[in-house]
Amino acid sequence: MEESTEQLEVWCAGEDWCPVTSTATLIGKKWHTVVLHRLLDNGPLGFNALKAEVGGISSKVLSDVLDDLEKKQLVDREIVSEKPVRVEYSLTEHGESLEPVIQEMARWGREHLTAAADEESSIV
């Protein structure tokens, strides 16, 4: 994976805590990391295929997440065909560069988190 030289603009530049806060702001919402993880594992996916891979997400929420990740320059949206309209989502260079972060989050979760006694409230 080639490292991108273009950097994303942040609001807290110059503060020593800024890199952590800015990264958390980019990927810290509930479904963001799940979508990034699924795209890292599967490569480019159409909307319905991505929804199936994520599981438990509504079409509206997935659409909002994809729009947000696209605005944050982590996901690309490409129209593959006009009739019927088919859209494919893939990671940008910035999105791909999050792979070690997402992998480390998964590793940490496997090591430190366990299913709750009540499976309905499980975080893993």
C-alpha cells in the first residue's frame, strides 16, 4: 500500500492530542469502522452487498455513513452502470491507510472484550 502524501485538514492542528482526536472523529461513529472493516476485507462492494456484509444496519443509516465517509475522503463512490443505476463503494488511499488501525482495534477487541451475559446487549 502506497502512503498518501496529501493530508486531511484538521481543526486542532498543532496540539499534541490532535492526531488521536482527529482520527477518532473520522472513524469514531458506531458504523464507520464496521463499513471500513468490511471494505478492507472484501474490496469494492455495491450498496446491497455492503449492507449484507455489515448486517444489522438500515439502508438509511448505511447511506448516511457512506455519505459521511465519502465527505471525509475515506470512501469513493463510483457509478458502475446507468441503467439500472449501480453504485460501487471502495476505499480511498486514506481509507486503505487505516488498515493497521482497524486490524489493531479488532485484535484489541478479541483480546480484551467478551460477550455480555445478556447476548442482546453484547458488544462483541
